[in-house]
Amino acid sequence: MKRLVCFLIIIGFLPSLTGCGSIYANFREVEDLLVIQALGLDRLPGGIQATLASAQEEREPVCMSGVGASVTAALERANNYSGDERLFFAHINGVLLGEGAARQGIGEYLSYMCRSTDLIIDMPVFIVRGSTANALMTGIGESGKSAADMLQGIRASRVSRGGSRIFTAVDILRYLARGGSALVTALAAGTAADGLSEGTTAAVAGYAIIKDEKLCGYLDRADADAASLLLNSPGRFDVLVRDSGGASVTLQVSDGSAGILPVWGEDGSLTGIDVSVKVSASLVEKSAFGEVNDGEYADRLISALESEIAGRIRSVLQKSRELEADFLGLGSLVELTSPLAYRRMPESFLSRLPQLELRIRVSGALGHTNDIKDA
């Protein structure tokens, strides 16, 4: 009798698993999905504008936008233009924020990224320098390309060739929570001076500096590379120096690390920060003949490398002090190094930051071009 009951129960489930009563009532065929791979967000007088772009795969890329009182409402409005296709967000390569939106505050957008079931929190975030996300994305679309393909290319280039660190939403949230400031990768549209047609693509244009959730400044490309070095996540970047004869030499930094130690006064106050940096570089190009294996020649290049890196690091730290924005997380490093002294500080770290004495030491090493190829 028990076997009969079990058999009847199993039979009872079969129609729901095989017929129209499937538990996957919202199932859609792949052909009915419009895979969105780039999301742009701008602040307009009427609300938030969401711009969506698909990749250039088996069909022409699609770019659409909608405006609403919130990100969710803007996406719903954009969804109205998708026809019978359902928007699919799981493969988004990045979120672009217009400069105007970032200056008013990115908190609302970060909150959406954290809470949305359609997005992943570790996706890269970019700020469009000097323009809107919509203008950049639609401009690229007019050339027959896609903003999604552009973002994918930037990420692939970062992996294969190195470069400044690209921050994700979770990175930005972590830095904001620890020190109230963060860095976000900045993008700028290509111009004729870059060898590109206006508006056809975009390139990394340093870092945007976020303080109290609002855009307050930028680090240019050279300083962005130095910032990545200070964050112990350096990519490969070029440094132009002069040899002993005044000829230009291009060195490529392929590795590096940074250490930070606080300097304490007798009254328990933080008086300065010692920054110790190590960099390894290889010679990739020089405008005049010179014997690289010659000791004096190599020493001259190393000295020039150390001087250039030290200057860039000082520029980054000076920007941090001027803006009173701890986007490098120095306060957390000081606390980690000297927790008791940090808690006894008569002033907060941010209030002391503009007065801190900076001591920068750079130790360079010169390798061979083949070191880069083997890395």
C-alpha cells in the first residue's frame, strides 16, 4: 500500500514538470533576451537617465535610454524600447557615471548596484570625464561600434598589458567606508589629437577623486600610475627619462611595491609619513646609442627613474593633502601600523593630513627588455 501511495505521488508531479504548469513560468528563450553589457547613468533636471548598450556580436549593437525618478524607473522606461526582448543584465562589463552625476553624488548609484538583483557588486565603475555617459555611449554607437565592446577592450588591455588599477563598486564602497574618499577610473572620449575620430571610442584618463561621495578632482594618467603603485597594485607604465648625454630614454615599470610608516611626535601627534617605494623597470627605447651594460650609464638611468617616480608620488600625496581626501587609505595604514598611537591622536587623521611632513624614498632597479616579454 505504501508503494502505491509513493507511486501516485510521483505520477502527480509529472504533469507539473513536463507540461504548461512548469515552475519556470518566466522562462524565456535565449533569442528573446537582449544582453546588456554597459550601463550609463546621468543626472538630468527631470531625474536619472539610464543608457543601455549591448555588445556587437551576431547582430548590430543596440543603444537605448530612459529617464525616470530613480535608476529603477529609468531602466523600466528604457525597457519599453526593447520590444519583445527581455533585458538581461548579468553580463554587464561596467557602469559609466557622467561627470555631472558624479559631482552631485554617487551614493544613490552605488546603493542601486549593491541592492539590485540584476547587477554584480564587483563590476568596474567609470566616470566620464568632462561629459555625460549618454553622450559617450551614443557617440560610440554612431560609429557602428558599441560602448560595451569599448569597456571590454579596456578591461582586456588591463589584463594583458597592465596599467592603472580599475576599481569596482565594492572597492569604492570599501574606501568610502574607511576614509570617506575613493578613486574611480576616469574615461575620456577619443579626439583627433589621439589619432582617433571624435567620439568613436574612449580611453582611460586617470582617476576621478571622490570625497564624501562627490567628485572633487582628478589624477592625470601619470599620477594615476603612481597612485596604483602606492596602493601596491601597479600595472606596467612608461617613464620617459634622460640619459647622461641628454638623449630621451623610455623605461617601462614592470613591478613595484610601497610601504608607509607613520612618524610620531613626542606629544603623540602624527607629524609625518615615511613612504618607501621599490620599482623595477626595463629599457624599451632610446633615441641615441648608449651601452646599457655600462655601469655608469645604467646608474644614470636608475637615478632618473627614481627621481621621476618620487616626483609623481609627491604629486599624488600633495593632491590628497590639498583636497583633504584620503583616497589612498593612508589613515587605515597608519592605524594598522600603530593602533594604540592612532587611537591616542589628539586630532583626527584627516585634520592632520594637510600638515604632515612627507618623506619619500624610491629604490629603482633596471632590467632587460626580455624581462618584460617573459613576465
